[in-house]
Amino acid sequence: MGVDFWIADTGSEFHLFFLQAPRSLGDQNERHFNATVGHAVSTDLRAWEVLGTALEPGAAGSWEDMATWTGSVLKEGGRWHLFYTGTTRIASGAEQRIALATSTDLVTWTRHPGTRSSSSTHAGTSSWGSMRGAIPGSCVTPVGMDSTP
């Protein structure tokens, strides 16, 4: 698994979010399809405190029950918005959707399942309002998020 991370700057702390998977799985594909979002915090970008897992797959049978993948985070209206990619076991990880979780403290996240994008496959395209691809963060105001440009 390559290095995949994104940072939120609160003004006093830097919150690093990154993909993580158990090395014990060994096989690269196994690790890829068992990824979660890790979280660390720093005040100087040199010394980091690892806080553990910020977001993991949803409940069995949900549209994101296999893995959580890359994302981005932004602050809007006093809340942090984490856009991330989720995959489902039903499609063996081939179906991906971008979803939203929010937080007031960058530590405790609440999923908003009604705001997920339409599905996309590895070889296909994705659509979600004005989004121009399947990269989280490429759309500032997705459907379901109240924001004034």
C-alpha cells in the first residue's frame, strides 16, 4: 500500500489522517481491501502522537463494509467534514462510493450515509453533483451538504 494521507490544520495542531492495514495480512491485495483511516496529531509536524483508527468499515451488509480508503478533510461552518471512499464486500471491493463523516473535534466522527455518492467501479466513472471524478475533496459542495459558496 502506498503512502496516502491528508492533513487538517486547526491553527494549533496538525491532524494527520492516513490509510492503514495490518502488516500481518502480508499480501498487498489483502491489505488494500482491509484498509482503515488512521489518525495522528502534532503541534510541530515532527513529533506525532498516534491516536489510532479514525474511521473503519461500516457494519456488515452496509455499502461500506469492506474498506475505507483515501479522503480529505475541510472545515465548514464550525464542523470538520471528512470525505472518504468506502467499498462493499457485495461487489468484492469493485464498487466504490464517496461518503461524508463530520466532527467538531477531529477525533469523534459521525457518518452521514444519506450523503454518499452514486457508485463507481475501478474502471468506471463517478458522479455526485458537480464532482469531476472519484477523488475525495474534488467537490467542495456535494449533494446533501448545506454550504453557501
